[in-house]
Amino acid sequence: MRLHRRELPLIAALVLVAGLAPPAAAAPSWQRYVVGPTSPDVHPVRVLSSTGDVTNPAGLLGTGVTVLRRPTPPAKTAWPAGTTATASSSHAPNNGNDGNPRTYDAANAIDGNTDTFWNDDTIAAYPDVLTLTTPSAVTEPGITLQFNADGVPQDFTVQSADGATLATVTGNTQLQLAVAFPQPVTTNQFRITVTRDQSTGKGEFTRINEVWPGLVADPVAPSVVVDFGKVVVGYPKLAFANASANHPGVRLAFSETTQYLSDRSDFTRSDFAGGPGTDQHAVPTGASTWTDTKGCLADGRVCADGLHGFRYVRISLDALPGDAPDAEPSGEVDISGVSLDFTGYIGAYTGWFESSDPQLNQYWYDAAYTNELVIDTFRPTDIEPRGADSPTLDGKLVLHDGAKRDRDPYVGDIAVSGRTTYLTHDVAVAARDVLADLADHQRSDGWIPPASINGYTLPLFDYPLWWVNASWDYVLYTGDTAYGARYYTNLVKAIDGWYPSVTDSRGLLSRPSGYGDYAFLPRDGEVTYYNALYVQALKDAAQLAKSLGHNADATRWGQRATAVSAAVNANLWDGTAYVDAAGTSRHGQDGNGIAIVAGVAPAARASQSLNYLAQKTALPYGNSFMDDDTLVGDGSQRVYAFTSYPEIEARFLTGQANSAIDEIKRLYGWMAGHDPGPTDWEGIGAGGSLYEGAYTSAAHGWSTGVLPALTNDLLGASPTSPGFATWTVAPHPGSVAWARGQLPTPHGPLGVSWQQSGGSITLTVTAPPGTHGTVQLGGHTFTVGGGSRTLTVR
């Protein structure tokens, strides 16, 4: 061991012991916290519920055979000849989601064809009125309505010709609903007035496929809900022992949570094209096995989306009306098992973490599993359907953003999930594949696309900066300087081309209109977050330049980082914290957190800013990303783990370890303790909800920052030059009694363990050969070479 000369006067305060073994483990092994499966053959862990005629639901778990039976539904009644339908408005004809001409007239609601429907023409505006008029009065005990799966009417009334209210419906979610009147009514007119619809990706319209006279009670579709115990990703598989000869249909509806578990999936890729919200299969007679893959039968009927991210799946004996005769909603189906071909990453942990705090341990491995769900092969059949397929990515291992959606590699997400990957598994290629591909699609002015979506054209302002940061991280953790050299010119074009072109007279980035950011927030002009991130990107670019021998670039970018920092401090600090944007009085977590981590904020401002956020943004489920609602209506209630990560890191780095741990426990403890647990959510909304309802991804890689925070900041180990040739260990223990872990490096594992007791802290570093680093402990700094060293500071 060598001591820096400037530290020699402090020797009397230290006890150095070489070769000492790590502290004895008083806690169980870290392997007990691992969440992911050990095999791609994954099975549900319990039956959650069943409805209808179901025998032995547990058979789906491999204990015998589950039988679903359903008699043939009765024929539907018809309105008298000459009945007409009119509406308050009707959408104009178009080619529909499938490219075939469609009309949306009111008459579609009484034509006897459930594939056609009335669609009003006033998006999210009410009331919407459908009026049925018969040639002469009829007597009915009620009416039955069938709705389009693309958002059903939730609140509506039914009135007679004289204006009397016959029925009031609220909170409906059923696709077919028999609406009974208090007593049979004789009238020649039924007026349906809708005041609220489900909002879906196809817009908030009123859509009614069919209205039948009388009460049509179809036999209940038998169904079983199985629970996989946590969010999983892959291709569902059903084993059938037998089925009746009429091609009975099976429909699968998926959900990450019980809250959004219904007759349609919480999200499926065909939702973007007006799909039914379920995956369909026609079961043949005899024994068979069906793997849910994307596609339809040869005639275009009985379609499925294939891969899903979910925890729960509802399996029903049912069929879409348009799938007849290929699949029928009746008969018998015998199922002998349900499983999943898991497509997430399964492999050995090359890095690990453990501490005296079991909660922190579990959050580390929850984050690792969340990330494993998004390490997957890029396949045209199961990625984001909105123009994201790319021949240059097809077949490559990538880091998607989410398991359920969007299933596209976004570089801002990789800025977090990449670090998580490097610290857990030997699959850094998943990040490299994406970073290289995005650089290969760089625009001529230097702008780098955020993802492949929309043919690499989605205009995000901040994501080229994240590309710079993520590229340096990749080189720093892996030592792949060949990547750095190959894409150095792309970095120069982004840093010296695109961003100077959007820099204003005050030396600050000023976002032009037409561009979004990580949350598509409506904030143009001088934004603290963009400029603090710019400083971090300039510093990371300088580090990469220095490692490649481009010292003039490194110096120039370092000087620019200093100038931008000065401009931020001169123009975006209001005496309390950094404002979200010039001319506003709100304060953002993103800008303040990154300003501290990037070194923009002087120590006094860093402390003041963090204290302000603690006072103004703390919630039971984390810290909100804004301190008021002037930017978005729920800004003071919305929590992003993505923007919480730099704030947590800032707290560790500024000596506020216990406040960092508190924020971790509120944020990650909330997600782990609520359905679907234990994965990390894309965002949290008011009251601790999924912030975008069913559409929210409950397993999102950009939310895994707790893992690098615990390894890099609490344990304290990080690389400082490519491939851990040099490294630093600077623990921030707070109230944690002990911690230990391993970081994978190209030279071999870097092991760190420490324990504190009675006012002293003992630290052991086991460094791989050929590397050296610095240890910062108790205000002292040491230089350490390869091998094992133990330090005790009192």
C-alpha cells in the first residue's frame, strides 16, 4: 500500500492491516435476494380466481386437467323491420385500422353485425346520443348493448320517447351489457345518452357495436386467472389435453396488476391498431400445445400478439364474433398446464451487493431483476409497433426500456439501465449494440435519435446528451476504447455541432419548439435540467477525449462546462434552489439533482437545494419531480425513479447518506410493497398509483438507479478510467452498519467490504491485478494497488 504524500501527517490516526480477511458475515448470503428465474421455463405460482363453469382450476398449475365448458349462446333478437338509428354525430368514413374501408354511422348499431359500430365524432366531448326509433311501439324489459373493445361507454342513460329515464349506468367496463328496466316499457324510441367513455390509445370516443331489443344473457364465459408471482416477460404457452370438435376459442387477457386485470389486457401492442385487447387461439381436438406468438390464421382471423410483459393472465373460453367459424365462443377446453417461455436475461451474477439492511439488499436485486426483464433480443414481432423495427438492430441483444411497453431501446433509459447491467451481468453488449446503432443514425447536424421509434425521428432534445453520458459510462465500465474511437466523431458532431446551434446569447441551451424530452414536458427555453445535463455531457466527453489522447478537445470541453455552469448559477438560481426554467418559480428534481452530481452547484447551494427538495417534495412514495403543478397538473404528486436517481446520488455525495437511504426506502419500498412488486415502475402518480393507469410500465429499466446508487455511492466503488484501470472507493455508510460487494471489471472482480462500529470504520479492498485506485475514508485518501488491503479509521 502507498499513501499519498499529502496524507502522511495523518498516519497517526490510522491503523493499516494488509491481507486481513473481510469482516465476518453476520447476515445471510446475497444469493437469497435474487429474484429472477433460473430457467426460461417459467410457471404460475397460484390460481387467483375462476368464473363460470370451471372444473379443477388448479390443473393450470400442473396438478391434473382444468376443464372449461360453455353452452352455445342463444340467438340474438332483432328490431322490427323499418327501425332506424340516428346519432348526435358520426365519425367520417376511413380505411380503418386494417386498411379496409369502414363507416361509423349510427345504423351500424342495429345492423346485426357485431364487427361494425357507431363511432361519434366528438373526441372526449359529451353528451353523445344514439337514438333508436321503431315503426311502432314495442314492449321491452330492457335492451342489450355490445361495445367496441377500444374503450367502452362507462356512464350513460337510457330514455324512452317521452323523455322518461329507464335506466342509469355508471362505471361500466363490460363489453356486453344487458340493461334491465324497472318494469317492461312500451315505446317507439330508445335514447342512449353517453357522458363518459373509457379512454384508450384510439381516442376517447363513444363506440357501440350493436343494440339488441330485450335482455340477452349469454352464458358466462368460463375463465381462470393465474398469477406468476411477479412481472415476467416472454411467450405464454398452454398445453391442451383435449377440446370439443367445434373449434372452441381461448382468449388471453394480460395485466401487470390486479387493478387493471379485466376482460382485456392492460396493454397489448395491437392496441395501437384498434385490436381487441386480447390474444386469441382456436383449440383443435386432441392433445396440443400452443405458444402465443404474433400472427393470425391464414384467413386473417384468430389473431394474437405473442410476447407479453405481465404478472396475471386471464384465460377464457370465448371467441370474437368476427373469428367465427374458425373459433367459437362455446364448447369444452381441457387444459393441462400453463407456462411461459421467458425471454429476459438469465445468467450468473458477476457483480453483487449485500449490507446489514435487508430492505436495501432487496431493492438492489429487485432492480437487477427489473433490468433482466428488459435485456432481450430485438425482434420485429414484439417491439414497439410504431415504426421502431430496424434491420440494423434485428436479432441483436439490446436494453429495451420496458418489459410490457414500449419495448424499444431508448438511450436516456440506458444511461441508468446500462450502469445496472455493468454492475450485475456480463452483457454489456446489450448497451453497446444500442449506442452504436443510434450513432449510426445520427442526423447531419449532429443530433442523435433517442430510439428507433418512428424511423429514428422522434425529436427529443435531451437524449443526445444522454448518448454522450451513456457512451462514456460504457467505455468506463468495460474498457472498450475501440467503441470510443469508432464513435468519437459522432460525439464531436453532437457536442460541437448540434448543441452549440441551440445555445443562446447567455451561454445556455434553449430548447426550440418542436422538441420533447424524457417526459414530453411542455417547457421550452432555458431549462436547468438540460443545461446541467449538458455540463455532465461535456465533462464525460472530456474524459473520453482524454482517454483517447484528444487533449485539446478535453480542455476545450472542460472550459465550456465551466462556462455553462457559471451561466446556470448566474441565471437559474433564485436563492432557494435552481428554478425549473428561466422565468418560472417552480423547482425541478431533475435540474437540481443533476446540477449537484455534475458539479454545477457549489457546496452551499447543493446543501440548500437538497434541503429545499426534502421539505417541499417528500411524499410517502418518494420525492416528486416538481414542487408545484404549474408545468403539469400532477407535478407535485408525480414521482419518477429516473429523476430521483441523481437526487439520491447527490445526497450520498454531499454527506446526506441517511436522507438518501430514506428516499430510497420511501420510493423503492413503495413499489416493492404494492402490486405487482418487486419490479420498478416507470412512474408513480397521485396517491402512489401507476401514474398513467393501465398504460404504465411496471417494470422499466430507467427506474433501476437504486442499484448503481447502492454500489457506487453507499458501498462506494466506481471506475475512474476505462475498464477500471483506475478506480475509487469512497463509502457513504450513513446508518448502515456494514456492506460488501463485488464489481465486475475486465481485469477481474473488484471486492469491497466495510463495517463501522464504535466510531471506527474498517474497510477491505481486494483489487484485481494490473489496477490501482484511491480509497477515501474518514477524510483521508490512500492510493492502493492490486491485491487485498484493509484499512481501519478511528
